[in-house]
Amino acid sequence: MKRFAGWLMLAAVVVGLDQWSKLAILARFAEHEARPVTEYFNLVLVYNTGAAFSLFADQPGWQRWFFVVLAAAICAWLLRMLWQHRAEVLQPAAFSLVIGGAVGNNFIDRIAYGKVVDFLDVHVCQYAWADFLGSYCRWPAFNIADSAICLGVVLMLIAQFRGDRSAGAAHD
């Protein structure tokens, strides 16, 4: 049970960092306001009513509750998987990161605001060799929850390819 609680704590830390960072941005930025941090990175306040890369953002509003329900179903499945694999290392870390990201984006943001708060803006086309990318030079704005979900998925893939059973049986 201790390990399971530890993995849940990781998810809670992701939610906490995600929501704290969003509240800080919401308190200091107007919508679409951008502040350069480096040559390749800005802080900006944008909202996303859709999914990743603003997919379905132009829809009339059904996507809000669809993504809340979808995230709930995925989190329920991941919690079950987290319990089953709690004695391992990579898979439960991955599950915890995805759960934390889903709760931050798809529960809290969508229920509280009806949309996701994004604020990290990376652009990579400062080099002449990258001009061929055209409008793809700017990565869509994202947030800490998005980063946790992506890192979690990468860890899931690594664990699957490695056959992660690093701690043996799923017992505390």
C-alpha cells in the first residue's frame, strides 16, 4: 500500500505544479499576451477548448464534457494498472504522470474554465535550415500537465520495450 500511495503522491505533485503554474500565469497575463524568456521560448496565455494541437477546438462545445468523461475512464483504467504494477518502477511512474496530467488538464481546467490553460510557447525556427518547416516552426502552446502526459507515455513505451519487471511481483 505504501508504494501505491507514493505513486499517487507523484500524480498529486503533477496536479499541484500544473495548477499552481496556471494560476500564476492567469494572475499575470492577459489572453494572448506573450513575454519572451529566451530566443526560443515565451510565456503566453492561451486557451484550448479542443484536444492536443487544438483538435476539435472549433466545435460547438460537446468536446468539454467528452474529454472530461474520456479522461475519467482513462484515469480509472490507469489507477487499476498502477495498483497492479505498483512494485515496479517505470510503469507506475508513467501511469502516475499521465493521471496527474489528465486530472490537471481534463478535470480541473475543463470543469473550472471550460477549456485548458496553456502557457509554454516553444519556437524552433531561428535557424535558416529550419525555414522549410514554414508555419510548423512554432510548437503549439502547452503546459505542465501536457508535459507530464507526454513523459508518461514515453516511459510507458520504454517500460513495454524493456519488459519492465524491475521490482518483481506487485507486492508492497
